[in-house]
Amino acid sequence: MRACCSRQYPKLTHEGDWDEVFEVVKRATEAVGAFGSRVSLVLKADIRPGYTGELTAKLDRLEQALGE
């Protein structure tokens, strides 16, 4: 599974199969829950059968388009 996080926005992006992704979601929710009585969670899924490695592929395509 691959993961990336942006410093500008409080979000974490994961790529992997459902079991791996939801295990990370579960652990993160439990970790945050230790500091309060409520955890707010929003999930967004972009499911594209047949595509893998899109976290890095998107950046590769952008760098190629910029001529880097």
C-alpha cells in the first residue's frame, strides 16, 4: 500500500486493497479517539479497476508534461 500526506490540507491519501486501507482507517481513528470523545471521519473512494500506482503515476505524468 502507498500513502501520501499533504502539509497544506489535513488529509491522508492511501492506495491499496480494501482490507489494507480500512485497517489504516481503523488504526488512525482509534489513535485520534484516544484524545477525545468524538472522531469525525470523511472517506472518499476513487475506484478504478485495472489501475494501480496512480499516486506516483499522476506526478510522473505532470513532471513529464512540464518537461522535468
